[in-house]
Amino acid sequence: MKIADRYLKLVEWSDDEQCYIGSSPGLIGPCCHGSNETEVYRELCEIVSEWVEIHQEEGLPLPSSLVTRTFSGKFVLRVGQDLHKALAIRAAQSDRSLNNLCTDLLRGSLTHDHK
């Protein structure tokens, strides 16, 4: 596996731009676009490979990869007192823990965004 293969590569349709846009979150922002999804992905792969090569040639550190990073499943989220209270009440009303309610809400939000 090449180092460039360890980086997440996304090709997404942009309603605003009316084309596909390629990016590598954590490494490179939007960096290529076009009307053909496969071609944009191919170009994105080349750009990521070139980006990695440049970093290696210049002795620059590469950011850690989201693909190979291990996640604990825990993070701190500050929501403010009022929202915290409202979520705790909603959790109690639905006979769930606050953690389960928030996990379900976040999971539903992610599913809804990617349909």
C-alpha cells in the first residue's frame, strides 16, 4: 500500500457548482472538479499522491490519516446549559440515557445528510 492510499478521498456532487468536487479531508481541501465522477476521483488520487511526494521530498510532516486513525468513541461536546437541560428532559421522556439519545440524534443527522 502506498502512503497516499491511506488518505480518505471524497468526490461529492455540488449543487452550487453543478459539478463533482474532489477533496481529501485532513490533507487537502477541494482541489479538483468536473462533470465526470470517475475522472474527478482519478485526478484526486493523482493530486493526493503528488501532495504526499512533495511533503516527503521537502521533509515536511504529513498529517495523520483519518482512514488509519483509531477512534475511542468518546469526545467532549459543549452545548450550553439550556440545551443540556432540554436534551436531558427529552432523554428522560423517551426512557433513554442522555448518551443514547445524543448518539441516536447524531446518527440520524448523519444518515439524513447523506441520503
